[in-house]
Amino acid sequence: MGVISRYLERLAAKVRPRRAAPTAVSVNADGLRIGGETMAWSEMRRLDAYKRDTYVGDFLCLAILDSSDRVLDINEESPGWEEAGEAIERFLPGSLPHAEWMLRLIAANPGESVTIYPVSGAEQGGQPREFRESGCQR
């Protein structure tokens, strides 16, 4: 390896932003565990998936609002993302099927959201303020 390539690697390492490790999510019949927080299925009031625009593509996120107005979010890089999507369909009756909300999300424009739960009836229209300001970061 030449001097120039080593220099460029060091320069790139300094310029490249440092990212925090994505929050892991685990699933069981009682609910979701996101990082150190646990949210029971029965506490979940609303789930919205949304897409953030990044320099090199789109970034998929999921915001979950519980009965005490606490918002937890995960993103597509979170370990357990796929399992969480499948579990939502299984443990939240009336939610959109995982494949359907993923297709809608991929087709959506950055900044738009797909309501996963509740699908109808209890929706108030538009995104709650907590979701618009959600901290889903890449």
C-alpha cells in the first residue's frame, strides 16, 4: 500500500461522520424491547413507518407511540428490524401486513409516512407532532 493511499484512508476516516450503533429490537409475545425500553403490544396506540432522505439513498424508520405518549423508534439498520415487522402483523390485530406496508413505504416519497396501526377509525389524520420530530437518524 502506497503512502498516498494510506494518507487518503486516514483523511477519509477523519472526515467520515461517526455513527452510533443502531438500537437493537427484540420481539416476544408480550411486546417489543427497543434498546433498554420495553413496550407491550397492548400499550401501542399508533405505528407509522416513514422514509428519510439521505445523501446516498433513502432510510426507512418506524415510530411507535404508546398509551402514555412515549415514542420509540427503530430503523432498517436496527438488529431485529425484519423480525419486528413480522411480529407487528402477528401480534397487532388490524395492522397492515408487513409486506404491504414495506411496499407502500418503499414507494413513498421521503418525508411521507405509512400508517401501520391503527389502519382506520382511530386515526386523527396527519402525523402527530411527536412523529414528525422523531429521532430516527442514520
